[in-house]
Amino acid sequence: MSEPREDVPNGEELTEGHVDETPATPEAPAAEPTEDAAAETVEGHSEDLNIGQERVLELISYIVVNLVDHPDDVTVDIVDRQGREIYQVRVHSDDLGKVIGKGGQTARALRVLLMAVSANTDQRIGLEIVE
């Protein structure tokens, strides 16, 4: 068996009859995305988020995605309302109860986490769970 070549994607082996389709000139490095995944979910805008917003967005997304049965339907938007950043969480209608929790305990716990995150800043953060 031949050893995998470094210039072949995924370390695939070349066998007889295989045509090497790699270009003769080295490829330019792939352009890095200008936005991260978190910035794409913010109301469809391409504006950059500050580090605090990114971290809060990642925290909320991580928790909610791991709570629900339909993680692909989770979106988190940031809305500025009266000098306060409101994080709007949208989930599949079947998952709404899981995010709110019995008696609102899960939603309350998420809000407590957001208060803890914003404690060191002058930033006021809110959470809305939208159907």
C-alpha cells in the first residue's frame, strides 16, 4: 500500500487509473469569513459585535441548542430597546416549553446567568423567548 500524499485532500491514496486533479499552481488561501456565526444570527445584519455581545450570544445559543429537540430552528437576535440589549430567542413551537421550563424556571435561570454576565459592566441585558 502506498503512503498518503500531503497534497492530496484528506490523505486519500492514489491508485492506478486515478487522475490527480490538483492544480499545478498553489491555491491561494481560502478567504476567511468576515463574520462569525454569531454575527450572522443578529437580525441578518453583518455588523460586528463587541466581545461581550459575542460571548453572551454564544452562551445563550449553547444553552438553548442543548435544551431543544430542533436545534437547527434556534435563532438569537439582539434588539436595542431603551438603552438595554434584549436577546430574543426564537425556537421551534414544539420546543417552547423546554426553553421556558416548568413554571418559568429555565427562563428565570437564563436571566440570572445574563445578570451575572452583565454584573461587571454598565450594560443592561434582557431575555425574551419568542414563539
